[in-house]
Amino acid sequence: MRNFFILLGVIVFGFSANVSCKNNSENKKGKLLNTAPKDYIYTEILFDSTLVKDFFVKHPKLIPFQSDVEALYQKHQYHYIWYDNKGINELGDLLYNKINNLAEEGLQVEVPYKNKLDAVLQKSNTVKPDVTTELLLSSLYFFYAEKVYHGIDIEKTNELEWYLPRKKQEYAVCLDSLLTNPSLINKNEKEVVGQYYKLKEALQKYRQIGKNGGWNTIVLEANVTSLKPGDSSKTIAQIRHRLLITGDIGADSKSTLYDEDLVAGILKFKNHYSFKEDKIITAKHIAAMNVLVSERIKTIMVNMERCRWISPDIIKSKAFIVINIPAYKLTYFKEGKPELAMNVVVGKDMNQTAVFSGEMKYIVFSPYWNVPKSIIKKELLPAMAKNKKYLSQHNMEWNEGNIRQKPGPKNSLGLVKFLFPNSKSIYLHDTPSKNLFSEEKRAFSHGCIRLEKPKELANLIMKGDKNWSPEKIDAAMNKGKETWYALKNKIPVYIGYFTAWVDNEGDIHFYDDVYSRDARLASLIFTN
């Protein structure tokens, strides 16, 4: 689990941008036009431009792609692009194959007018260019690109409270690359994050498990509340078989004894499901094993959709921070490599940590905690009414009509905070409540993110800054006087929400849907 989000350091995207799309000045039939991608040879036949509008009148389900198709053929001067002298060209066949296998992309969608495409592409004598088929392929290309590489509309992702930046893709430019080299449609280099393809492999694995019958429900024997190494039980044999199916153990001895082989499997299982990695098996562990394979498949598909929303600009910075809320993990990257990973505490359900990004600009040592008005109203004022010494006992004071907590080891923000100014008033900070980092579920805060290793993060961020050393940082943290420092280089911070993630070793991890967001997204993507 510590490898979570490490793959963001090696993000890759779909279609190659290395294929030249330069214009050419020739304008003759059978040769490149001034709008053509390099090395692409058109058929000599053109079609009537008015037929494009007629096509969309007859195919209203494809109207969302009309403007893209019109622009495409204006650029290509109404030449056929999906035909050569033998009929449907290689790219057309490859696109048809992709459309037939959208389920492999974690999609559950109805392809508009697919029956018409089937009727043409499944024939062997399709040499003569056909306008309807030509425009249908172009429309379905944009349909495919939108579904696989873009995902649901940004308006809907905003409704889902996902505010990470999304980049507008130019699919017509991608098509130019594909026309000169159709095999690029099978490469995954520059359109979708690499994690998408890791999840795609996991999806295939879990679908195969489903085809093989999935796994049986494990039943904990009566009067048994937990199992430990050395115990013997029929439940042990059931657990052993369940772990074999998902690859947590390599062989099933069918033994009912909780032996060392099963210990290794249980530790691996707990790592994959974000449990404390001890050897005790309880009802909650068995409940996780009993989640239907069909539900795990849905979770993978939901997170593949989230991958479609991630901007390729994420890894351009020399340093950046990624936080996954359901995993309760932060990873700091430098030069594309993970330098530090740590546990975090995020907002509880009533004070959910937002999914968004910002730029860290300041580090504040020995900070005051300026108590939010909502906390003053809901928590402090009632406490002060009961105890007149409440403020002094908690090292707090009035400050210009507000309440703040003075710097010090008992300050709720700990000894340091990291600011990336944002409208949601969320930041990263230390905490005196170190015991919470050992909890499996760590949604305890009012929305801000508490750090397990704040000093280590400060040291890495300030590394190379001549004004600071580890000793100076430690002194500033314990000075008891608030000190602000403006970073010379801003650091992007990305807060995401993924309930399934594949690590560097290819192992998938499932996390609790702490804010119950999967079902809402599933209702959108599993509707045709």
C-alpha cells in the first residue's frame, strides 16, 4: 500500500504526439493536401459536403459529434479518410475492433447505430466508398475517444465534487497521427494516465475470476470471534481457498490449520485491503473477503473512469504532492520519483476533504491556529459556557473578535503547517494527536489534512535552500513564535479520490469508500 500513487510519477498517455502533423503545400488528387497529416495519401474520390448535415439528420444520436465531424472534413476537404483502394482501411478495421471491445475499457455503454456498422464491416466486399459508413466511422471515432479518454462531462465531475484540473484533448489532431500510423491506436502513451491501464489489466483478471465462478461465501464458525496462528477450523480451509483465487497465496493445501503459509497470505491480503498487518483474522476481514467479485469489478471500473479525468500536466513540476483520501496516504514526488510517503488524517464525513488541486506557497513554523467561526460556534462557545477557563486551559486567546490557539506542542496544528491558498480553506499540518495515524480508518479532521511526518516533508521541500537546514527547521518548529516562509518554488498539491489502485508490483489495492462516492459515480457510468 505504501506504493500508492507512485505510478503517477510515470504517467503515460494514449496516442503518440511524436508523429508529425505538419501541413503540406501540395493540392492534387491522390496526393497530400495542404491540410493533410504528413505521409497520408487520400483516395481520389471526394463527397458532397452537404451530405454531412443530411447524415446527422438521419442519425440524431450522433449530433453531439457533428461539429467535430464537420471540422474534420473541412480540414480534409471532403476526402474519404476511412477508405483505400481495397475498401475500409486498416484504421477503420482497428477502430471497429476497439468499438466492439469497449467493455475491456471498463465501459458499459450502448454504441449508437452499431448495427449499421456491423452490417458493413462484417461484409467482405466493401470496396466502394460509402458516405454513410464514412461519416459513421468518423462520428464513432469521436464517440470512442470521448468515452475512453475523456469520460463524463466536467459539469458532472464538478457535481461529484471533483475539482482536479482536466485538460481538453484535441482528438482531431490525434486522428491525424493515426491516419499515418494506424497501429498507434493500440498504444497507451499520451492520452490516459498509466494507472488506467494497470486497472484495465486488473479488470480482466477479476472478470476472469467471475467467469470461473468467483468465490464462495466464507462462514465463521459459531462461537468463534477471531482466528490466530495455530488455530484449527473449517473456516481456515475456506479462507485458504479464497486467498488462492486472488493470488494472495500460491497454493491451496486445503488444511484447516492456520499455518505459516496462511499467515503470509493473510498479511498480503491485509496489505491489499488497508487493514493493520497483524496475524489475527476477525469478522471484518472475512466480510472484506466475501464482497462479491461483481462488486470488485464495479469498483475497478469506477476508478478507471476517474483516471480519465486526470490532466497530463500533473507530472510537469519538478516536485509535487499527491494525496489519496480513501487510502489516507500522501506521497511527495521529486523529479518524477517518490521521495516520501506517509499516513494522513482526512476530514470526517461531515467535514469532507475536497478533491482539488492547489500550489503550496508557504510553510509556517510554530503556527497559530485561527479557529474557524463554524468551530467557535458549534464547539468552543458551548464549551466556554460550561467552563470559564476553557480558553486558557487550551492555550487559546481572543484576537480581534476571533479565537486563536497559541503556538506550541499542544497546538491543534502541531509545529508546522503547509499552505496552498484555496477557497476551501484546506491545508496540510502537523498534529499533537500522533496516535490517530495507527488507526485503520483515519477520517477525523474538520477537512484539513494532518501529516504523520511533517518534519520530514519540510526537510525535503527546503532541501537545497541555503537559508534552511534540518537544524534550523527543527529550531523554527519549536521556537514558539510563528514564522512564515515563502517557498522559492511553488509545489503543486493534488488531492484525489481512488478506491482502487494498482501498485508498482501489479497488485491491486481496495480502499473503503469513506465518503460514499462510488455508488453515485456508478449510477452515471453504468447508464447507457
